[in-house]
Amino acid sequence: MKNDMFLTFHKARSRYLSSYKDEIHPFCSLHRLAYAIGMTYNELPDVFVELTEQKVREIQKSVKDGTYTLSPLLLRAFARKGDQKPGFFHTFPAKDESNLYLGINPTLEDSLVLTALGRMLNLHFLRVNLFTDKSFGLRTTPNAFYSTVCARGKVLRLYKCDLTISLRTINRESLLLNLSHIVKDGAIIEFVDKFLSVPILDQSGRDFTAEMGCSIPTVGLLTHVLLNFALTEFDKEFQRAFPGVDYSRYIHEVFLSCPKTHLILVQVSKERPWKARQCNCRWKARQCNCRSSTNNKYSAYWTNSIWLVKSFLLDRETHLCLVMAV
């Protein structure tokens, strides 16, 4: 408690400064992670039934000592059914469209440690007020957004930006660098780095890490927390580039509410009719008339915001579809 009393948070450049002495905040350390492991285990007794309290204490000790090693993820393929969402968020990207590929923790110990790490990091981000009032990463579901549309006033156009493909190509080095500005314990950063680099094996032991092409392994809570943290860069750049534009950002999609015809709908070609393109018109001043689309059902638009997503999340197009138009 004494450290908490003298510790103040300096939001400039997302770094910590201590008014008493410069030291690592105890809330985000291996010691705190070991404590979170015990807390998670006590709250989920029916899930981790095969882990005894003695085993949990051994895991806590190995985490504190920095000797805990994550096991490779086990890749499981499931036949895709017709009623399943094609872009199911918890799956790995794959060329085979007939199957869904999931990464499964082979041991309960890894599940417990990674869940506790995700909870600890999320509480740490909330404690330092990292997220804006426009980000709803883990607070609510995207379906809850539609119930609030009427309360936003007159909305002529509502766009949904799907970030799923872009989020699979996040730059790990940039993610770790930004995380090191928030978490000053190098052991935690090293632990997250090990998680990002964990190999992905199939049932025969073949390494599929390179073929999966996913920068953050999909394991559950920790994956959501890291993706939500990565998108804070999008929040900053979007608000800077488009001040006054109302938006709601979730983990893998963004909703844009437009009271006026600010955004541009264009058509490029018959082969890729709704590929976003650059427009030279002043998008804030008037509606674009260059190659304006007559079918707004699956239209996409291109503005500087897409460049921001593409530059941070790396080299994948991000498509925006029109959800509602009045």
C-alpha cells in the first residue's frame, strides 16, 4: 500500500513516473501473476478439478522464479457447418474453407496461467485508464450496440468495419514495445513474448506456426486483452484524424455513425466491385460524386482511417460494409 500511495501515473507517452522513487509497480509483476493464478483457481473450482492446491502452489512458485515454460498449442480441425459464421473470431486463418482450426492448450496448467495473465493485464489497463469511452473491447458485446442506435439521434448511415483479417497480422515487435511502456516489469514482457512465439502443432507433431499466419495465438481471454490493447493505437489515430466522428470500437469490429453524408461510397471494378479506393473529394464537405455506387447493400468506402488501421495492423485491407442507410 505504501508504494501505491507514492506512485502517480503520468499519461504522457503512456509511461509511469513515481513521485517517491522509480520502481516497478507491484500490480504488474510475476509475483502479482502468481497471486492472480491462485485467485483464478479459487473462482473456478469446477473447471480446474484436476489441479490440487499443492499443484497450484507449485505453478505459482515456478512463475515467480521465471522457470515456467508454456507448452505448444495443439491444433484441432473441425468440419465447418453451414450455420457457423464464416469469420468465426476464435479460429486461426486457414486456406481450407471446409474446416475450422482452433488452438487448444494441451495442459490445464497453461490454461490457468494464461487466463490469470489476461485478467491481470486487463485490470492493469483499466487501472491506468488506458481505454477511451469509445472502446468497448471486453465491456460489452457488439450486439449490444444496435440497442443504442436510436439513442444516438439522427443517424443517416451506419457502417461496420471488420478488423478480423487485419488483427491477424499485428506486428509483434510494435505490440511488445507499446506494452513495455505500460508494463515496466521486463519479466512480464518476456512472458508475453513467449506466449506470442509459442509453437502450434497438430496431432502428429507437425509445426503449423508459419502456416497459420496469426500474430496472436487464439486461446481465449489473453488473446482478447492483447487485441484490445493493440487497438488503442487505432483509437488515438482515428480520433486525431477524424475529430467529431462518432464511433464505437469493439475487439474485431468498429461501428461508425454518420448523421450526414460524410463518408464516401465508391465502386472500383466488376471483379472486386466493393474494394475500397482513394477519393480526391473533400469527404467532410460534400458527398462524393466520382463513381458513386447505386447499390448500397455491400458498399465499402476508403478514407484515411483505413490507412491508419492498415499501417498499424500491417498490410491487410480492411473492408467496411454499410449496415443501415436512410
